[in-house]
Amino acid sequence: MDTLRIALLGAGTVGSGFVKLLGEQRDRFRALGLEPALTGILVRDPSKKRPSWIPRGLLSDDVGRMLAEADVVVELMGGTKTAKRLTLAALGEGLPVISANKALLAEHWSELKPYVLEGLLYYEASVMAGTPVIEPLSGALRGNNALEIHGILNGSTNYIIGRMEEGLDFSQALAEAQAKGFVEEDPFLDIGGVDAAHKLAILARLTVDPDYPWRDVRENTRGIQELARDHIYAAESEGKKIRLVASLFPQGGSWKTAVRPVMLPASHPLAGAALSHNALLYRGDAVGDVLISGGGAGSTVTASAVIGDLLRMLEGYPGHPPLPAAIPAPSYQTEVFEEI
């Protein structure tokens, strides 16, 4: 049986979940004639306390050796500066990279795109964690012209809002989400809407424009940091739910994006996504409305999509391609949400 040598960059929440799930799913790889083995786990501080299933002997800061010995790189370190340097180095050597790094994909797309087009970069886990949206948008739904998409793309903020609906105030709900490992190291990335904006930029490149600019998404992003229990009460008194919704829609002949807290009727498909769940509502000219919903935060939830991409690569499939060319924005009346 051949050995599949995997260099893991990062052993945080998702990285540790990946190591655990890799061990549990070992038979899936053996069925393909491969024995998965980590060449090393890149960390900033090897002495930091970590879960018991993380092999301490593999913790290293010698990234050069790890990459030289690897068949595939799994990048789960987050951030953009070091992640960008190491990801481009691996891709430049012809190594496939599996990444959950939405910030890197959103902000440095132009440098990554040539490798995406080669099929070397896999990134299902970058949006909605283990709930698949990259695959449908780059596959079956390509038979449509997109009309609009709306999504609850950040499980952390959805968890916070859900707990506020259950009686906690914002600071209590945030602290609980942090304790569960749902929130980024910098909480503003979640509560400020930036994480959802990163994911929306990726989705825009899969559905309407392969070069949709990150700055356009970032400029129209607001988070939930001003949300209070009074807002929750007011929405409930009208039979509505507050959700942080990321949208892509036509307006004035162009494609527009927005990330902002809105009030939804309780019957709206997105209103049903609770706590750490995510949901995406896709509207196409042929298929109509498609709702994709499931787990959107957490260690093993996200790691499951990373494992899925790894198996996809081993089965001979390339990474997910962006839309080949931009499509014009339709003359279409989009859904209007009541913003908070």
C-alpha cells in the first residue's frame, strides 16, 4: 500500500479536527490503496497545550522539510500573509493544496486564480464549513443563469443571534460562542461581518463574475456588533427573525453585494437556520429556488469538507473552477429585506 504524505499547516480548531477525522476515516483512504501519513504539522508554538490526538512529535516550524516530503498540502492556518506565501510556494511546486482559508481566497484571488484554473486548489471548506455549496455552484447549478443568492454564511454570528433569542445579551452570547470554538481569533472577523463577506466574494466568483472584486464586497459590509436584545424583541413582536444575511443581486445593470443584519419573516427559508447552522438560498432562471442548509461552524464540521476535498483529489477530480466568464446582470426585481 502506497503512502499519502500530507503536510498540515495549522493545528488550531479546524486543524485539530482534521487530524482527528483523518484517523477515524483511515479506511476510506485504504480503500483507495493509500495509507495517509502526516509529514509534519506547522505551528507557531510547538509547546502549546493541544488535544491528546495531536502527535506532538510531528509539531514543527520546519515548513521547508514538510513541503519537500509532501504529496499534498492542507492549509488550515488562517490569516493571509504567511498562508499566502506558503500556499503559493506549494502550488508553484505543483503540489495540490486543500484550503479552508476564505480570507486568502477572497483577498488574494488574482494570485491564486491561475492555480484554481489548473485544478490544483480545492476549497469546499472555505464556505459553509461541511455543508456543500462550492460543489453545487460550480457543477449542477451552472446550467442556470443566477438571478440572486442570499445566505447565512457565518455560523458564529448565527449562534450568537440564536442565543440572544433564547435570552442572553450580546456579550454573554459572544463569550459562549468563543468558548465553543465558533469564533475567529479576532472576533471582529465574525461579528463585524468580514467572514461572511469573504465567503460572499468566493460565491460571486462561482456564480456571476470570476473576477468579482473583494473591495466591492467589503465596502458594503456591516456586522452585528450593535445588535441588542431590544432589536430581538422588536422583531419577535412582528413575527420576524433577525439574521446576518450576505446577498448577491442585480441592481441598475450591475451585480451588487451586501452583508448586513436584516429582519426576515419567520416563514422565510433563511429564518429557519438556527444557532451554528448556515443556509444558502440560490435563485436561478431555470431551477427556481434552491435552499442548501446545514452545519456551518465547528472543528469536525469544517474538517469533514477538508477530508471530502482530499478524497475528491485522490479520485482524480480537479479543484472547483470559477465561472469561465462574467454573465450580465438581468433586469430583475430582487427580493428586498428590511435592514437593521
